[in-house]
Amino acid sequence: MKENANWWSEEYGFFGKHYLEGDNSQEGYLIDKKQTLEERTRTEIEGIIQLLDLKDGEKILDIPSGYGRHSIGLARKGFDVTGSELNSIHLNEAIGNAQKVETELNFVKENMIDIKYKEKFDAIINVFYSFGFFETDEENNKVLKNFYDALKPGGKFLFHTDVNVPRVLSGKYKEDETRSLASGNTLRIIDKYNPQDKRIHGTWIIKDRDGNEVKKDYSVRVYTREEFIDICKQISFTSFEVYSDWNRTPYSENSEDMIIIAKK
């Protein structure tokens, strides 16, 4: 890692070209259900709409929006979407993808710990293991407070992760796997949960046909259902729904995904 560069920063480069390639595998990311990237995106977008009970024209903040697959899909469904993203490569990819399908939406370059929206959005989505990036709990809690402040009264926040801590502790979580990428290269993902700091410490290794490797490390704070809801309550979120997938299946400690809907 570059000196003084956070793993999620542009300077370090976990996100950007490395992530764009690694996110598109033939196997998808679930053990129980293999999906292409396109199939996964459709499933997630329909799930977001249903779980949040979104109405046409409502304002949605997708943060971080990555390369725009959810933002664009939701905008095409008639929602007023703002995609908030720090990485310039992802932003440029998102803007280009939106132009290809002639979809209008607003992409903004910003860090989620610094946003200052006030009661602007009907819904906020934080999808696909995109929370807990910062080093301290105080910083991560500030991000959650920023989301709360950005919601209109009665607005809803959707948090989604594919790291379900009880499943990790039971030994069912994939700690070392290799995926075949659409690019023709392979991605090896090595993850290890540390119960002391409550973080997943991981490594992505992309290898090409000649054996050349690009290796990037990361560290993400992960939460149990009870812990995350408790933090939400401290911030003043009121009611909560918890699911195992995008089809409203009740939460299970054995599920791969965990989705929490919190209302302001």
C-alpha cells in the first residue's frame, strides 16, 4: 500500500480498473446461486424497489455508487437518482454507461464521510458490502449519521452486505476462493475475520494467463444484525426490517446476505 494511502483511496487503487475487472466473474458471488453481473444487477434493482416501496420520481442517493450499475438501473425505472462516488475511474465509467443507454442522472464525486445533504432524499442505498471502510467506529458512525441527515422525515435507508457475521463464525463463509473473470483472467479472494477488531482483512489477487499478478489488500469493519441496528437507534432511526435476500426472505444467521431497512 502506498505510504499514507487508505485502501479505499484513488491513490491506492483497489477501486478503479482492478475492481472493475474483478467484479465481473462467471461464478458471481453467492455460493447458493450463480448469477452473471447483469442478472445480479437486475435482481438487486428490483429488490431495492420492492423493499423500499419506492414510488415513481422519488429521490434516491446511491452511495457509494461505484461504476453506476444500480444508479443507472434505478434512473431507467423513473427515479431521481444521485450517484455519490469517490473514485474517478468508476465515475467516468458510470457516466459513460449512462450515456450509452441515454439515461439522465446526477453523478457527484465526493467522500461519504464528508457529505452534507439535509433532508433531501426519500431513500438512500448502500449496497454490496460498501460500509465500514474507515479505520475507526467513530468515523463509520459519522457516515451513518450523514445518511440519516440526508434523508427526508420518513425516508428509508437500505444497508446490504454479503458478510453475515454469524455465518462467518460458523465456518461457512468463503475465506479463500478463485473466480474466473469475464476478462479471461482469474481473481483469488482471501478473507479473514478478526474478532478483536471486528474487521474482514482481505486480499484480491488478479492473475493473467502469463502468471502476472496484481495484488490489493483491504480492511472492512463488519457488523452483526444487532450491532448495526443498535448504532442506527443511537443515531435516531426508528423502525427496522431485516432480510436474507432481495425477495423478503426473513433474516437467517445462515444466509449469505444481510439486508437492513432503517426508517427515519
